[in-house]
Amino acid sequence: MDIVDMPIEQIKPYKKNPRKNEKAVPEVVKSLREFGFRQPLVVDSSMVLIVGHTRLLAAKELGLTNVPVHIASTLTPAQVRAYRIADNRSHDKSEWDVTLLNEELGELFEMDEKFDIHFMDFSLEDFKDKEFIPDLPNEDEDEKPEKKPILHVECKDMSDLDELFQEMNDRGYKVKI
């Protein structure tokens, strides 16, 4: 697959894109700042965007002048339309395995306790699943509890904060608000 560095003004957004991306742009901006471009935009031979509308908006917001692009010149017009829709639709079908997510976040915090989880855009809704918040060992166990990661959670309002506070206290965590 060929990827070229292309001036951003040459890329034309698809005017009939049915996906509304504006709310995701701030998170993608944070991701691009943290990790850089790791996935190219995909355009057709007329430089009309197929995949990457949110990344394009984020790149513009960051003031980037060039972005990595793959020109999908071998796709038929029907394949271009289908790919554009399929790429966005697949996200809707995904779910989190909260047990594995918990393990990944735990290992991430072990690597870097100061890592800022905010740019990943997690909210209280992501933490409501009981499996996500690990239980502390029983007090009669000989083993000391593992060092728990520091989680920074943004709550929409005080009722969310109260609910999370109570849940964490019920599980034996020391909570600071």
C-alpha cells in the first residue's frame, strides 16, 4: 500500500458523508497530539475522502499542512461508497470486553502512573459495569492488596459523582474527591 504525504488543501471532504463526526474531533485532536498520524486518510483518484473524515477535521484544527494519504485508485465507484459506509458502520458493532480493558488500563498505569486517561474520552458510563472496577482481596487473605491505579474520572453531575463514590467505598477503595 502506497502512502504519500499530501497537502491538506488538496483533499476534498465527501459532501454526502452520512456520519456526523464533529463530536469526535476533540478526542482525535488529542490522539494526534499524543501519537501522531498512525493511520492514513484514504481518498479516491479525484482526491475525495473515502475514510478519515474525523482525522481530516482534527488535522485542520491542529493546523497541519500535510497529512498521510492512501489513494485507493483501484476501487470502483460502488466499492468506494460501500467502503465509506462499512468503515463507519463497523465501529457501531464493537463492544468493550471490560475485563480485558481493566487489565490493559491497569498495565498502562503500572507503566506510567501519571498517564492522562482523559484523552481517551472515558466517562462514568464506561465505569458503571461492576466488572470494570476490580474487587479488593478479602481482608482475611494473607496477600496484601495490589497497588491500585489512580483513576481520574469526570462526572457529568453530582449524582454521578455520589454513585461512583459510594460504589468505590463499598468495594474498599480509598477515594478522594
